[in-house]
Amino acid sequence: MKHMTLTEIAKACGGVLHGGGSSAAKEVSSVTIDSRKVQKDSLFIAIKGARVDGHDLIPQTIEAGALCALSERDLGDVSFPYICVGSCRQALKDLAEHYRRSLDIRVVGISGSVGKTSTKEMIASVLSQKYCVLKTEGNFNNEVGLPLTVFNLREEHEVAVLEMGISDFGEMTRLARIARPDICVITNIGCAHLEQLKDRDGILKAKTEMLAFMNPEGHIVFNGDDDKLSTFIPENGLSPVYFGLGEYCRFRAEHVTDRGLRGTDAEFITPDSRFTAHISIPGSHMVHNAMAGTAVGRILGLTDEEIRVGIEALVPLAGRNHLIETEHFTIIDDCYNANPASMKASLDVLAKADTRTVAVLGDMGELGENWKLLHQEVGRYAAELGIHVLVCIGEMAEEIAEGARTVGKAQASVGKDFVSESTAASDTGSTAVFHYQSKADFLADAGALLKAGDSILVKASHMMEFPEIVEFLEKN
């Protein structure tokens, strides 16, 4: 890793190098906080976690080939070099900022309340048709994950597509200081992390902190269909480029043809051209993601054909509107995380199915004092869509069930004759509503409740660990 000698590392993070000797001028090969991922000449940063303190693993990482360790402790007289710092977590961020500044690379930063990951995947798929791209993997989008993603950048990379997730004020400032984006993309301003951010104006303020550390000659790409983003005036003087369905958006989509669970066809309009593309992942939100990908692609010099190929090359990730076909069910695995807006978007996808529809929904976290009303709103939405069977799991999800039951065509289902009740509901156009306190309670009844041929959405906040339900459905 260029510009990452032990001497430079110590200076960048304000640490003191001990026992450097002849190794002081040597560059590390990689940076990790996971002792299992140590490679020859790695830098191991000892992070104290809830269950494991990385400091206890430092000798083990040196034996595994690490060149040096970052430590908050004075390790005394040891036979290997280490850098002593006040805070390993802060050093991780400081070092990532130093490394990012040393790289001649363009960075696309992506944030928003809903759709960050799917938009990131779309933009990366598009840009990969022209450039060598590094993208955020998994959920590495916070103050630990983003630095680790930056450390994966190498000389061959031409563009980094970085997802930036926050839950409080100031976090985006710290992330943007590291990422220094050339292009800032914000997908929408919805109702997420309300415990700290309070309302949509608070969310807008927190998300747009990204702009303070962007390239002053860069580009801002906003969803023009979002009322907050379409009226926001950046303080840095840059004029946003809008994507959306509105006529004033420079990047738009027309002639959108819904193919149900098989995706969407659309014609995409740029300031000087038109082209058609098929999006294989279902959901109207994916059209917006493709418009964002088109805007970023054009900014970075891609042709319409390269953008089209990138849009059509995208396939879903596990837990993110991933369509799974089994012998008995069609499963929409969207259980990575959830908030009210993403719940509704996923229910919209489920409603496209031409079979009996089953929504298995769980608790949504971090919704603040209005959590009951927001859960109820999702339940009402599911019933108004005419979802045939609504299964609600968890203490907070009882409010989803309660909301559904307030809709005239929903019916509270009780007793054990699940098949007849839910079949009757589908025959009358009403929604059969069930509530379970736990996943285990639901799984015990699933065999009686579900029918062969069902299309089943599985979605909840990450804390609910709903992949267990997806795995059960795949095997049954």
C-alpha cells in the first residue's frame, strides 16, 4: 500500500512508533481489524469490541505475519513494532483519511434513507462497464466499515462507489472527511433513525453533511421526486443534477412497463439521448436506481450502450429483493433491514405476484417515539394493497397487525385452521392477519399457514435475524 510505511502511519494517526528499526520505512500490505484476515506484512488495528478485545490478539497476529499493530496499550518490551495511539477507533479513521488523500481515484458517495445498497450496486454495475471499480461490500458503510473499504483500494482501481450509512448528526461529516467524494448521490429522505434525527428535516440535514467535504468541482446527484431533495439548495454553490420521473429532471424514465416479479422495462432519457433497458430486479424503486446509475454514468463519460449493459447486468443480492424460486414457493428475500418506506416498497413488489401473496414482516427499529403509528401505517398499507396473508412477528410488529385490522377488508385470523382462513380471505379480497411473538412460534405453524404456490415476502430490521425464516422456506 503506497504511502503507508510505518513512519507515515504513525504520523497520520498521531501515534508513537515503538521498535520500528529497519521496518519503519517498510509499507504494510493491508489493514485489518480481524485477526483471522491477517496477511503477510498486514497492519493489525486492535479494536475493543463487545465480546473480544483485539489487544489480546496482537501476539497471535504477529505470529500470523502482521508487520505491525496499532495499540492503545503500552506493550512494553516486545520483539515486534507497534504504534501506540490514544484511540484505535479514531486512528482507523485518521489513517483511512490519509490513505484516501494519497490516491488518484474518483469516489462516488451514496446515502439516503432507503435504497442505498441497491443504488450502490446499480451504479457500480454501470461504471464497471468502463472502469475498474471498488464498491462497498456487505454492510461496511459506517465509521468502521467505510475505512476498511477504503483500505481495499489499490492502484488499479479507477472509481470507488462507497455507501455511507448514518444514524445521528455528525456521523456523515466524519464519513465524508474520509471518503472525499467527487460525486454525491442521495436517494431520498424518508423516515429512518428518527430516534436521533427526530424528523425528515433532521434527516435531510444529517445526510447533506456529505457535501461539506466533497470535491468543490464535483457533482451532486439528487432524487428529484423527493420533496426535500428537490427544494434543497446546497451551501457549496453546486447545482444538483436531478433524476426522477418529473419533467424537470435531466435524467428521466418513460414508457415504464411492469413485468411483475420479473422486473421492469423502461426508456431512459438523458439531456441528449434515449435508450431502453430491462431491469431484472422487481420494484418501481429500481427504475429510480437505474436513473441514478444513468446520471452518474454520464457524468463519468459512459456511453448509453455501456450504461444499458450495466443496468441489465445487475442481479439481486441476498436479503435485498432477492427472488428465490423453490419447488413450493416464490420467496422475496428482502430481510437485510427495514423502515416504513422500504417496507411499503417491498409490499408493492409482492403485490405484483399473480399468486396468493404472503407478507412475513417483523419489527422495525430506531423509529423514535412514533414507532407505533409507523408500524400501524405499514399494516394498513399491506391490507389496502390486498395482500392475502399478513404475518407479523415481534413485539413491535403487533402494531403492524393492529394497523391492518383497522382496514375494512382485513380480518383478524385466530385458531388453528390457517389454510381455510387464509384461503377464505383471498377469495373475498380481504387480508388474513396473524401475529406471533417470535420466529419460532411462526415456524411451528408455517406448514399449516402456507400453501404451495405462494409468493412470500420476508422483511424486518436486521436485529430480527429473518434470514432464518428464508432458510426455512427454502428447505420446505
